[in-house]
Amino acid sequence: MNLPISRRDAIARFGGGLGTLGLMASLPGTMSALPNPGASARTLPHFRPRAKRVIHLFMNGGPFGPDFFDPKPDLNKFAGQRPEDADLRTERPTGGLLPVPFKFSNHGKSGLPVSELLPLTAQFADDLCVLRSMHTDNPNHGPALLLMNNGTMTPRVPAMGAWCSYGLGTENANLPSYVVLCPGRPVRFSILWTSAFLPSQHGGSYINHSNLDPKAMIPWLHNPRTTPDAQRKQLDLLAEMNREHLATRGGADAALQGRIEAMETAYRMQFAATDAFDITRESAAVRENYGKGHFANGCLMARRLAERGVRFIQVYYGDGQPWDTHSNHDASTRKLGANIDRPIAALLGDLKQRGLLEDTLVVWGGEFGRTPVSENGNGRDHNPHGFCMFLAGGGARGGMGYGETDRFGFKAVKQRMHVHDLHATLLHLLGVDHERLTFRYAGRDFRLTDVHGNVAREILA
Amino acid sequence: MVALGLATVLAACVAPDEHGSTVKVAPQPTLPQRPWSFEPLGESALPKVRNTAWPQRDVDFFLLTAMEKKDFKPAAPADARTLIRRLHFDLTGLPPAPGEVEAFVRTCNDGNQKAETEKLVARLLASPHYGERWGRYWLDLARYVDETASWLEKTSSAHLYRDWVIKAFNDDLPYDQFVMRQIATDQMGLPPADRHALGFLGLAPTYWKELQLPPDIIKGTVADEWEEHVDTLSRTFLGLTLACARCHNHKSDPITHEDYYAVAGVFASVRHAERPTMGDEFWLPVKKARASVVALEKERDQLKKKKPVPADFTNQVAVLEKKITDFKTGTPHFNMAMATAVEDAALFVIPAANNKGTTLSFQPGKARDLELMKRGDPNKLGDIVPRRFLSAFPAKDGQPRRFTTGSGRLELAQAIVQEAAPLTARVIVNRVWKHHFGRGIVDTPSEFGFTGEAPSHPELLNDLSARFVKNGWSIKWLHREILLSAAWQQNSIASESELRDPENKLVARMPRRRLDFEAWRDTTLAVAGTIDRSFGGVATPLTSDKNVRRTLYGTVNRHELEPMLRIHDFPDPAAHSASRTETATALQMLFSLNSPFLLAQADALAARLEKEAGDSLNARVTRAHGILFQRAPTAKELALAARFLVGRETDKKAWSEYAQALLASNETQFVD
């Protein structure tokens, strides 16, 4: 059940972001998010957005680019060796170059190389913008996860999804604006989607979708005792008492009105969220198209949430760090590849078919990459110096590879793209100038990109 | 690339801009001028007012003269019912019992409102629940947690710091003492039992340091920790954003780049430590016995793993178990409480012996001065900066106080309450004011420099802070000055003031305030009659349906904040929180509508109404309004209840639904 959203709902505190501030000011009866004096942005978006929402497919643990999108024949040519001219040192002891057993071919009109691990996703080659020259600052999962998600390695600043919710608000007041799907718990857990010093409604709503019953996923979504009709009657009583209370207090207190409205939103959310998170309402054909498994379910749920106007959706691949292949790298990667290929292809196809890919930015990648040299004989260590991600839709130029790593896929060497640059670019696609989306806290104007970040203009469609 | 993180964001430290009443920054390298808040305190002559009948306390003269200048009149006084509700929530975070309300109203109606209110304030300030209410405010500043991530420093005695804070408020520990003890009680010649006060430092966030990484990276993480400690210390006690000077001179306040490192050196000279809370004569035997127990337990566990199982296995285990029990029961104070504290030890981040990775080298009892870090980068060092207090606050000899004893914690604490006393006093007075009035005289309670808001009533804050210091830094004195003022006892309904001064900067009315989550949940338990009012002790999870303790005793986990707290505006305990943002979100309302907690309390409240008011619908509804709202229901409210319950007057479920609606209502959550 998707109920129509009133103007007032859209700006209720639940989803009121900066983007709606102008509107709020014109509605005195509404509890608005307090305009922060440090919020230098008066109107958002700053310019025409190409993307309205983001789906971030997070390969927690860190995939190795040359397995998927960054072919490096020299790895196989020099297998087992450590060529003297290359500095391949990382934090842990590593051996010689570990060859990549996966075959590459060119796909689409663009001829973008994609390995045999992703045959279905490869059919969307012309929609993919592969970032081959990503790099980050720290080879540990925790700091790297924080940098990717929160823009800083110190665990006390808001997540990028929270910034987007704060800056742009929500398109659907009946759902949280920032949803995090993970069938378990990624390393560092809830700090990765924290609102930190931003108002708390901008923090990610964490959903463990290993149980697909929406009642199990969202706390307090369902009242075990009552029926919708009986609850409606109870709410009518409550609303009348609240209106009476308000009337005897001058009738214009925004805080009192804000709670009255939020209560109604909550009533509707019970149905809206139950509907949005319930993938069993999809046809058998659609379910089959996405395939089985937690990641497939997460991708399908992400599509349902994107359709309903959720601003920022993250799908973590799995519990812990499944992509952290310190041993048995090839066998694990083959399995992981098979598990993501069908769901990603289904998601891209679905979004495209529904006309949503145009303004939905899909982001794929981990917190860092892996080493070209072996660890434990057949594993790969963490590598912050060079890794791959891809963007699709939402104004990213399809069918292109951006940047280069060295001949072994170790370090980003051309058109290097730091995580801050990714964030700047992502915000740019959402119509936000990353230097102007700020929040004053503890005497400073904080922003997602710290004092860094350059928009990679070459990748804008 | 070096781990810079927050270090570099400091370059983004704000200069004052067009917002608020800030002033232009002088160009570097000239330091900005001293802000108003650094100036000495002084009592002022009471300003002249036209309406001489209105003021009750000194603060009223300052407020009234500002109102009169803008042609405002104060709102009418609040009635007795409103007043007793307001007082109870302000001081204890719990509603008054119906009997207390009626007695208070009767006496007030007899014309004794002023004396009766004074008595009530005294009684509430003496209530042990007072410390729970005001201690929790302090814990927001101190980014208090019960638990942190498993891979970080342990916080197993956190609750003893929380209880220390509660007790300090209840005992009206002079605020200057309160400050000093949290920084340096172990260096003040106080009994070791007071070491729990050091939880302010001992519960500070630490960050994961992967020692396989090179020192360049680990130094960045350590420098970020020091920055957090400097930030929390300076914002909590001084209302200064000293951390802004990690990379360069502060852009708007007279704080130098060197000042930051002069203070950060104190934190480079301490480490987290669990410390005994009794003297060495008790502690040393306990320490020895505990070590023996650990060794014996290890021996026992190894024995249990032994293959093949030794012949006299059972006997051997029994012998070990007996020895363990003997140590535990035979050593006096074996279970002595340990304080989650700090101790002096200088930290040096050095390459590991094999040159692979990093060693954190702590040198107990030593202190270190830090080198200035250029642009905050721990790998770009400048000259050594001796530990000392801020140059803007020189001691009597004209120089900032040097920190020479141990880490310098005690000297730092002394400087905060002596050289910086005007600032320290203004900051706490303003915090207390803000909790009572909903808005501070300075509404940026942890920013008293030029980036913060200018004071709405500078002379008032000056005078009140001076008298606060003169009255022995007594917080309870301060409460009385505020609560017995005519200003605080105004009505919250004042349409002209609402219209002309929506932010209530002139305090020409009492603002309507929403209860924070703690007070609302506690109220729910109190009116349902289920509340467990016991004090202190280990925190327990709020998720448990059986948890009916006051909310401040619910477990706070820094790594994973309980959703119930998170959705209700509880601040992120990873950092100092100057004040809470208030939101009204649908997720909060879902909690009201559907949570097992609220359903259970609604059942209990319904049962209480039945027990206390019998079978009559009107009597039960009347009782409900008395318990929750301290007043009788209106005819309309009685009719609403009757309509909702018609045909279901004996249905417990219907009454529970009615009770739940009352608990979730605006009148329950707001205080006029």
C-alpha cells in the first residue's frame, strides 16, 4: 500500500533535509530541522542533479580488481616472481605474483573488458563506468571501511548516506531516507552508518535481511496485539487529545504539531515499510531473475526501496568480511563472483526497464583492493594503493574505464582517484557541491570530503 | 600516504561569517582579540526596572530591564499545578505523585505559594533522584559509555564513574572540586576511593591501532586520540574549541598552535589504566592474590586439556580449585572495585624491534612534551612545546602555568578553575541555565569563543557567574537562584511574546519543553507503578522487558548504540555532546505505538487505574489525568474517553489501549 504523500509529510522532521528547508520556512506549523548556522548551503541541490538516489553494493573485505575489471596479463607472465623494478611491499609477508586464472573478453559497443566471473553483468558493459585507479589511506579494514563510508578514519563523523539524507531529505516520508541492508554484521558495524553530530533521523536504518519477514527486520513495525482498525481508533483518540492539548496552548506550537504529524506518518509507515521490505510480493519470475541468496535478496529489496524514493541504500555483501581472501583466493573469488553476478545484472536490468537507472546511481566496490602478490601461498593481502570500483546509471558515463593501475594492478598510477574524490563525484552527481554541504560542529564546518576531494569530470555522462 | 583523518579537517576550522553576532577575524599572524568570555567576572549593580513588583531574584532585574527596553512584559506567573510539575521534572526527571500535587496546590491557594515553592525546591534538591537527573546531563558532555568495542580498552567499572557523578551532584560537590577531581583526583591527596572520578579521562574513546603497520600511520591514530581528549576537555570545561588549533593558530580565538600541543602533551603523558580504589596496604596483597589466582586458573585449564587424562585428574583439579577459593575468600577486599581511570605514563610511538610494525612504548611515571606538528601531521614535527596552560590565561607571574609535576594533570586542573575561572564558571552557569530555560544565555553551550553565539544577557551571565563563584561554586545555590526567580516561574502561554520573540531570547515567557528520552521512559515507569527506584550499579540492557530501572542505568555501548536510545536523540557517545538535537520522527512514534515496553507499561497503568479508582469510567479517567497531568480531565476529555471505551468498559485490553494513548500523548512528553 503506497499512500499519497502530503506536502507536509514530505517535510516532517522524519525526512526534512536541507533541501526542504526553503519549503519549511514557508510553513510555520511544521517542526523543521533546525537550520544549522554552519550549513552554508542555503538551497539544495546546488545544481541540477543527475542522480536522485544511490544504491551502494558493498563488497566488504575488498575484491581484487584484476579478477573482474582490470586485466593484467603481466601477472600471469611473471607468475611466482617479484620483479625487482616493482615495489610490491605491503604490511604482511607476501610471496611472488599470483596469477589470475579468470579469462577476460571485451563486451558491448564500448568493448569494456570484463572477466568470465561476471558474464551476466558484462551484458551491461555499456552502462558501467569502471574506476580502475581508486586508492585509500590505510590497509586495515576498520579505518578503510570508515574512510569509504564516513570520509574519515576517525570514528566520529557522519556516514555519506547520512550526509545525503541531511542534504537532500527524503522523497518518501513513510520510509527511512537511508537504509543499510546487511545479512549480519560488517566489521565496525553501526559506526559505518552513523549520523554522528547530524540530527539522528539521518543515520542509516540498519536492516538485517537474513530473515525476510519485514516484522523481523524493522523494530516496532508491527503491533502483535491489535488490528489496523483498532489501532486507527486508538490513534484517533490520541490525535483528538493532542489537538485539544494544542488548542489550549495557542494552537501554533510547531513541536506539538510535529509529533502529531509524525504519529500519523508512523501509522502509514507500518504498511508502507511492510510493503517496501517484503520481497515475497515480487513475482516468481522476478525472484528467479535475481537468483537466490542474501545478496540477491538485498539487491531486490534495494530496487523496491529505490522505487519508493529511499535516498541512500547500501547492500553489504555479507556478514563479517566475506571478500577478505587471505587464503584460497581464487576458489573463494569464483564463488563470490557467481553470487553477485546474477543479482547485479538483475538489478541493473530491472532499474533500466523501469526507467530508474537514469537517476539511480549504482556503486560497486569494497573498502580497498588486494595484492597482486600472494599471501599464504594462494591468498591475497589488503591493498590500499590501487583498487577497482564501478558506477552505473545516475549520470555516470557508461562503457568506460577510468584511470589505470601499474602493470601488476598494485598501485593506481593514472587519473588516480582517492576515496575523497569518489565522494566528491558522487555528491556532484546528486547535485551537491561537496565543498558547500557542511555542518558546523565543535567550531568547525565539517563536510564529507574533509578538506579534500576533486570531482572526476571525465566520468560524467 | 599518512593517516591524517581529522587532522586535516582542521584546516576547515571556521572563521566567523555572516551568521550570528560574531566579529571579524584579525589577519594572521596577529592573534584574534580576547572574546568577552575571557574577561574577569564581576558583580553588577542591579539594573533599574519600571515594574519593581515583578523581580524575585537578582536575575529578574537583568531580564526585566532587557524586556522593558524592547517594550515587552513578562508572562503571568504559572499556576501551582504547572509549577509543581515543572519543578519535579527539572530537578528529578520524574512526575510528582497526585497526593503531593493536591497538598501543594492547597497550600498555595491558601496564599503561601512563595514559601511553599521554596520548601519544594529544597526538598527536590535533597532528593537522591536529583543527582540522577543532573548527572545524566553531565554524562552527555563526558561521552559516557558502559561498553566499547571488544578490541579496545576495557571499561568494566564505567558505572562507578557514573555513580560518582550522581553522588557529586547529590552532595553538591563544589564545581571547582568536581572539575579538578575528574582530571587529577589521584594527585590531590584524596582517598583512593575517589579515583572513580577519573572515568572522565578513563572512558575517553580510543581507536584501533594495528601494530603491524608502520609508526607513521600509528602516530596518526594516536594523535587523533589526543585530539579527541583535548577537544572534550576544552569544550566540556572551558567551552573552547581548542582542537581547532591542532593544525594552526585558532582562526577566531586567541589560541595558538603551540597552545594545543602544550595541553596535548598532558594526554601524551597518561594512559588508560584500571586502578585500585584502596590504599597500598590493602591493594598490594590483593594484587598478589589476583595474580596467583590467574596463574592457578591457567594451570587448571591446562590440566583439563591434558591428554591422556592424568590418573588423579579429579583430585588435582580439586586441589587447584581449593587454592583458588582460598585466595578469593582469604584475601581481604579480594573483589575490591577498580576504577576505570588513567595513570601517568609517557607514550612514544616507535618502530618495533624487528623494524616490522610499531611498538607503543609507555614509560610509567614519565611525562613528555610534544613537538609541534605542522599542519597537524605527526610526521612533520617542529619545535618542542613544553606542557603548560593556554597563553591567553597567564598566571600571576604573567606566564601561563607550567605543567611540571608528572603528566601535569593537577596543574592543568588548577589552571582551569583558577586562571580560567571566569570562563569555567560562565560555561557551567550557562549550561545549568540552558537546562532550566530550554535556551542558554549563550545558546552554543560548548562554544564560548567568537564562533559561538554572543550572550543574550552578558551582564546577567557575568553577575550570576561571579555570585556562583562567591557562593562556593555551588550548583544547588545556582538552581535556587534560577528556580525561585519570577522569570522561571512564568507561564508558558504568552501569545505576544511567542509572536514577537519566537526564540524566546528575552525570556518573557517560560518555553514549553519536551522531555528527553530518559525522563519520558522514567515517567512511563513511574506512572505505571512499575519503576525500580534503586540507585547505581552495573548497567543493564534497555532491551530487556524486565528492565524497569531508570533509563540512565541502561547500557550505553559506544560501538553499538541501542536502537531505542539512538532513535530518541540520545547523542553519539563517541564524542562530547554539548546539547541534544530534538527530533520527532516516525520511528519514535512506532516505538510509542508498538514496542513491547510501552504495551507492558500501558497494561500496568490500566491495572493501576482499576485498582485505585474502581469500576467507574469517570473515576478511572480522572485518576489517569491526575497521575499523568496533575489535573482533572475536561468535560471534552471525559467524553472522548467514554466514546473510545463505550461497550468495552470492563475490557482490560480497551483500558490498556486508552492508557497507552495517554502515555504516548503530547501532554505526557511536554512540560509547560
